[in-house]
Amino acid sequence: MTDTATEQQVRLAAQLYQARDSVRRLLGDKYAVRMAELGASLQRLATARNSSVLKEAISAARAVSGMDSLLILAAAVEHTEPSTEAGTP
């Protein structure tokens, strides 16, 4: 792995966590339920395609725009690394 790849991965991770934080603030009390629903859907898709949740989320997020894209990415992060307190910013 090169330094450039590592820097890109760090930037991507930061953007993904920022997406999760933004969605958590926007959804408030509905955050945990919505992320669980989307995370389960992403997991089913990843399992069916023999892929990863993150790969499927990135693919799906590219196919949509705006808030839908943000929700999908946030769900992937939450599914992969759950918040310690999913309902709080």
C-alpha cells in the first residue's frame, strides 16, 4: 500500500464518519431505527452478491443523489462500526 492510497483511505473514512454524524443530527430519534433498516438491507445485498457492505453502499450511493446517498453511506458506517450511543450526536 502506498502513502497516496493510505491518505485517500483516511480521507474517505473521515467523509464516511462525517456523513454518519450529519445523518444522526438530521434524523434525531429516528436515527437508530432507520440505520438498522438500511444496514440490514445493505447486508442482504452484500451477502447475495458475495461482496462487502461498504462496497455495496458506495455503489448504491453513486446511483442516487442527495440525502439518499448520505443515508446509504451513513448506514454502511453504522452497520460496520456501530455508534456507542446511536441516538446521540
